[in-house]
Amino acid sequence: MRWLLDELQGIPIFTVRIRGANYRMFFDTGAPISYFQDDSLTKFPFREAVTDFYPGIGQFQTDTYDVPVWIGGVKFILRCGKLPDPLGAALTMAGVSGIVGNQILVNRTVGYFPRRHTLVL
């Protein structure tokens, strides 16, 4: 499967589909979990509380939920948390609703071509 990615200041952006709605989300290959800044997050099945870290913010804890996400016609179940308010507000200002972490790369052959704005799974 091949996806063309948007970008904002060099950060790739996916359009994902969650419960029939489209959301723009950053793609972060270094993020072990994903984030979804939407009030519907807590309506998904609870998974666990995790501690994560972000430079400038430090450690923070978030509850995570299993969120079915469609990316380019492929279904993934992402473990999603909610970012602390300052980071969540920054995403909103950037016009995105979350972050897709590296879970989509597990057990897959991947080609990521940032200059071509292309991801191949």
C-alpha cells in the first residue's frame, strides 16, 4: 500500500478515518503510542495508563484506548492517549487532531521517502 503524505514544517501528515470521519494526524516514527485529541477518545475500549515523555514538557501520564483507524484503506488498531494541554493546543493550532505513532510499522516492510512525501507499507 502506498500513501502520499502532506507535511507541515517537514512533519508528515496522514489523513485517517475514525468512525466515519476524517482527521489529519502527524506521523511520528519515534512515538511508541499514538495520540487522538478528540472528546470521543474515552468512548473506545480502555487499554492501560502509560507514562510518556516529551522534551520541554517532561514525563506525563495518559490513559490509552484501542482506536480502530483506517489509513489508505488499511485498518489498524492504535493505542491512543491524549496529550497534555499545551501539546494538544499546539496540534489544534497546526490543524491536526493527533499523532500516528510507530505502531503502523510493526511487522511490516516499510519504505519511507520524505522528499517524495511517500510511505509504502
